[in-house]
Amino acid sequence: MHRCLSIDEILTTICQHAFNILKPEPKSRELRDRRTLARLARTSRYFLEPALNVLYYEINDLLWLIKCMPDDLWVVNGKQLSFKRPMEQSDWDVFLRYTRRVRSLEFDRHCTTTTHVNVYHSLATYPYPDVMFPRLTHLRCGEWREDAVWFLRHLLQPTVNHIDIDNLLPNALTYRVLPLIPKRCPRVRQLMAFRNLVFQQGDPVLDQFSNLLCQLNLLESVRCAELTDESLLHLARLPALKILRVDLRLNPLHNLDSSLRGRGFPVLREALVSSPTMSHCLQFLKYVKSTSLDTINLNVDDETPAASYKEIFTAWGLNPSYQNLSTIDISEMRVWRDYDEKHIIDITVLRPLFQLKGLTCLKLETLCTYDLDDAAIKEIATAWPLLETLDLSLRECGWEIPSKVTLQGLIPLLRGCPNLALLGVVVDATRLPAASTRLPGAGVRNTSLESLWLADSKITRPSLVAAFLSAVAPNIEQIVTWNTPLLSGREGKDKYRKRWREVEGLVRMFSITRRQEHAWARDGNVGCDEEEEAQAWSSEPDLSPDSDSDSGFEYCYPPPGVL
């Protein structure tokens, strides 16, 4: 074996690549391959330690560690694991052999049904003075039972800097574990805590969590629901807070102005804010004095007219502190609308944002509809060449009014935004480019686009649409249309949805054919052997079967030469 394979850092890198694999193109999605890594650990003593370190780096269930111990210690009855006897010295030796490798440990809410309390009783009798998980940095906990408290206390140690709480409720986890965090984990930098129910003013659980926040001074990321005014003020003064996700429905915000004196959130990069009204969100953003704000994500309950959006976008475009914005995501949470001329967004509303040249993501899920055409799409492509996500589709209810955007009108966007991976827009796919022997889109080929969200887009000839899309965006994996309750009652819903599903399948097949032709032309028309051919086919995605009946459906295939 080569000497370089005796270096732990190199072996660890190899193991990480074996553990995190990618599906074949065009999906390229990461998977976890634990079996391969376990086999690698058994292959050679040189691989054993690095492979186990990677394999047990992140533990999503405590049972993975329990089952490493002798079989006569534990038993599984139904879905629940329990201990048959007390733990002995040899059991602890095996357990600690793996816990020293763990960096991230999770207890989700399902552990209340999969782990018997006698497991926690045994682990709580830890007989050694040093910590049980010496390298633990991330702890996620949803275990709320009283019997687990003493074991959970063993996990609160100075190495932990990232804590997630699954569901804040009045239980032992909230009242007996959370208060220990500031003293036992003083270097916590990331904190996330939510609950399934909305907090009310004066809720003792909310007060308990807010008291915890006010004792943590090194926080860089906080994701939570509602907060008290005191804890929000504390977060605004933190010198290192970069990410904040919060619900402001309990905070009137009038106290912040006099208390902060223009020094709030000095280095904030991501602001994810929920509030009943848009004006409340905007009032909060006025207190953000950071010049490195990168992301604005607003979730509001009420509707906002198009004229107000134009004023908001104009202010953002002219604000020097917002020139580094890369993500704007606005959602209005009501799922119905009765729009009029006051709720129609055209390109003049979006133009003020053209000053933000670094924008990579724009998502507007509002109660307004859109009046855009091919010229507007071209302006967007010119203004934001770095776009990776553009979602103007209004997935819940669509545009409702006829779209003026055509398939041909998407060409400037696909050419000018090479990193575009998700496109949400309503198109008029009944207007098709003229059939020609030339390649559709004049040779434009965007290989980044994977998802199309088309809402209530209409279509008449699926095969021609698929031929066009497979040429200009060959890696499309998902086309989402006509799939919400609000669209289910619209005329032609079943017809259009069926046609777009056909397009989705045809795009995959046409793209396979195009890749084979390109490879054949690139290799000088040299054929491949049987093994290479089999490998090429095995790397392609499986096509999902379409169970809809095709009876009575008129197919229109492209003329020769279009593919």
C-alpha cells in the first residue's frame, strides 16, 4: 500500500467521498452510503479508524450506538428498544469506543416510542469523570420525558456550540434542561427552537426560553418563533449575530428605537421575519444597521397592493446597505384573493430592484398577479445574470389572467442566467415557435435548470413543448403545474395537468437521446462496446410510469429534424 494512505487526513477525505455520493447526472443529489463505508472499515486496519470516524460523525438516533454493544444487553420489542440488564464495564468500553467519534447527536420526538426509559436510567449512571461525548458540537433534542433528564444533562458540555430544540412545551426538557445550557454550554453560537402552537403573551415556556437567550452572548444564528421584547432587544445588541429567524407578532417594536439608538443588528446577514402585516416587517428592517445584509425573507398574513411593493422595492434599490442583497423571498400567507387593478405587478414594479446586481434568488408568493411579457423577461435576464432561483409563479392560485410570456420568451433568461436552477413563471405554451430543422433556441442550452413551476400555464401540444424544452434545458427533472386545491376547480385543470405530465416524461427521454447524439458526434462517430453502452443506460434516471389513460387524447409529434 502506498505510504500516502497511512496519513489520516487523506484517508478521512477518501472516506468522506465514499460516504457522501452523488446520483448520476442530471440529478447530482447527495446520498449517504453507510454500507460502503462500513465495508471499507473492515477492509484494512489502516482504514478502520478514519472510516469509523466518518461513519459515526453524525448520529440521528441513539439506538445506532446502543446496538453496537453486546446482544445480551438489549432487546427490541415491537419498535421499542430496552435493556435486559445493567451495563457492565465491558459494555461501557464498547459504547465509549464509538461516542468519542460523534460530533452531532439527535433525539427527535420519535425516540419517545423507540427508546425505553430504562435505557436512559442506565446511561445516566455514567461512571467516569470525563465527558461521555468528548467531541460533541451539535445537539438536537426532542426527548421530553422526565426519565431522560439526568442522561441529557451529561450531554450539556463546553464543546457543544449548536443546539436545536424540537418542540418547546411545558415539560421536563424546558424546565430542567434548558436552564442549564448557559452555564454548561457557554460557547453556544447556533440555537434553534420552535413549537407547534403559537405562543401567547405571558406564556411561561416563552419566558423560560427568552431568559435562556438573554444569557447567551456569543450567538451567531437564532431560529425561533415568538420572543419577548427583552430577548429581542438582547439579540439586537449582539455583536456577532448573523442569522435571525423570528416571529414578531408579540413585539410592538416601539421600544427598540429608543433603546438601540441606531446600533441594532450590526452584522446581520440573513433576516427571516414573520409578522401580521408588511408594515410591521418593514419597521423591523429599519432597525437593522448591518451593511452586509444578504437575505430578506418576509412572511406576512395580510395582503399588499402592487403600488406598495413598488415603493418598497424602490427604497431597497436605493438603500446602500442593501446593495449586497442576494436573496429576496416574500410570502403572503393567505391562500385566496380577489384581485383588481391594484393587485397586478408589472415590470415597472420590479425595475427598482434592478439596482441589486448580485441578486441570486427572487421569490414573490403574493396575492398580486402578474402582467409580464417576453420583453419583461428579457429585462430580468439582463439585470440579474447571477440568478439561481426566480419564482413568480404564485403556485397556490396561479396568475389567473392570461400570460403573455411564451416559451420562446424564456430564451434570454436561459442564456443570460446560466446558473438558473429553479424557474417559476406562468407561460402561454399554446403559442409555439415555428417548426424548423434548426436547433430550438438558436443553440441556447442551460444545463442548470432542474425545476419548472408553471402554476396555471396552458398547453396544447405536449410533444412539441417537450422537444423545445429538452433542447434549451435538457436537465429538467420536475415540472409542477395545476397541483393545488385552489387550481382544482379551474376549467381544464385535468387536461392541462395531464399534458404537462406528458411533457415531463418526454423531456427526459428526448434529453437522453440528445446526450447520446452529442457523445456520438464528440467521439468522432466511434461506437462504444457493450459494457460502455450498459453503463450509459444505467446512469440515466428511471422514468416514472404515467397511470393516466391516453384514450381520446390527440398526440402531436414534432416533424422530422426538430429533435
